[in-house]
Amino acid sequence: MSAYSTYRLRLERKRKRVRSLRKRSELHSVVDRTDAIGDDDILLFCTLRNERIRLPFFLEYYRNLGINHFLFVENDSDDGSKEYLEQQHDVTLWTTAQSYKRSKFGVDWLNALQSRYGVGHWNLVVDVDEFFVYPFCDSRPLRALTDWLDASSIKSFGAMLLDMYPKVPIDQVPYSEGQNPMEIAEYFDPGNYSITRNPKYGNLWIQGGVRARAFFANEPERAPALNKIPLVKWSRGNVYISSTHMLLPRGLNLVYDEWGGEKASGCLLHAKFLNSFTEKSKEELKRKQHFANSHEYRAYNKGIKSSPSLWCRWSEKYINWRQLEILGLMSKGNWI
């Protein structure tokens, strides 16, 4: 990379930091328990809107995984999400009624909070419908992974977003509060993925899976990106650029081996396609707060009407992380 390109990325990083600090004024503290954060705690950052029914299992899942403290931004919910989170002993909560779209889809808000509370900690950034799995997650806590990453001088950890869906039409089985969503959304596409490399930021760009197959078959290049870097040892000056798809400094995006080997990686099981999805997609179409004028949600709304079942004969039922490694969707690398 040329010196000029490096200089431009440095300027972009500074602009993103300044922007996020300005956007922090949009956040209003509801409950602040950050005094309880220990020096070595693993933190989870998340933005949400109207996800009350999902929160009990989400919190249970990540507490069991080893998250010590949750930092949430609640964006104008009216379903009790704010009130529920306010009562949780390990949650710090902010609220805002400002535009999700104008905050770069929540990225500005979380960049501001991570720069204030996340420095020196391993930060996990996920949505409420994303469930992080990594090598040996069935027998080793998240702390074992972060300790190994620290010992290996690795500052970031990649994970592919793996869309999960039920075998039956998504409206057929209701989701109950506290339920593991993968009891309903048990299936995923084992193949149909394309990978390219972003020359500017150095990150991989992954597309495909069920969303490309079911909603973007005629324009696969517009299918959502599935590459994520959700786990980062945060340093002052780090910024996410686009969701958790890529960061600056640029070196944090190199979560793959450039010389043909394998680096350890994980997956984010994406339980978007539950029975609430149809109504949520309609709501988001009206709000127009998502990327590209909610083009993605227009495709969802149209696709679900024409084909309410996402299952096909190539779909595979989820078992565990070892299955995903065999399929080449994640890797334990040299972590043994």
C-alpha cells in the first residue's frame, strides 16, 4: 500500500473518531454500572430496537459464554426493551430517539462507547439475533479464546455470519421468550458462498448463503455481506467503518492467512428468520432506517411473500462448531 493510501486511511480514521464523539451527545444514560467493570473484563456492545422477546436468551447465552458486562444502546423501543435491560445487574444502558441511519446504522454510537469504556478490553460487538460460536466453545469459555489471542499477539478475530432458518415456513412456528432460537431456526446453507478481498481495507468480503439464494438470486452482488470481525482487543484510535465488517487501523482486518494457511475463526449464528421477521421487515420498510434506502428489506418482504419457506434440499441441520469446521465455514487454526 502506498504512503498516500496509508495517509488517507489515517485521515479517515480520525474523521470517524471525531464523528463518533459528536454523536455521543445523542445518547442519554438510563443506568450506568460501568464502575463495576473490572480491568480484565470481556465486554459486549450492542444496539437494538424492539427486541424484548429475544433479550432473555441473548443475555443468558452470552453470560454463559463468559461476557462480564453488557453495554447497550436502545433506539426508541416501545416494547419494553428499555425497561427490561434497566433491571439487569450487568447491563449499562443508553437510550436515543435519534436516527439509526444517520448514526451510520449504530456504528457511530458504539464507536463512541468503545472509545470511552472498551479500551484495553476484549470487545464483542453483535446484534441481538447473532450468536457467537468459536473453536471449542462447547468446552472452553470465551476467556480461553481471548487468553490464547493475547498470548499469540492477535488483536482481532473474524467470524462469518451464518444465516439460520427453519424447515417450515417462518411464520408457522412461534418463538417463545427465553427459547433458544436455534431450536426453531435449525438449518443453514452449507455452500453457495463467494469470497473476495477488499483492496482498500484489506478485509475479506463474503456473500452468499440463503439470503443470496432466496432474496437476491437475480442480483447476487447486492446480497448482504457476511464477513464480520466482532471480537477485538480495543485500543484508543480503533474505529469500526461499516457495521463490524471492517475496522481501522487496517491491520485489524487481516483475520485470515495471506500465505495459504488457516487462521482461527468463528461463526455468528444469525437467527433473523423467526416468526416475527415478516412484521419486522414491514416495519423497517416504513422506517427506512437501513442501508441503501432499505433495499435489503424490500427484497425480504418480496421474497417471503413468494416463498415463505427458506429450506431447500441442500440445507443442513446445525449440530455444533465441529460441523462448521468440517464444512470450511470456520477454523480452529493452530489453537489446540
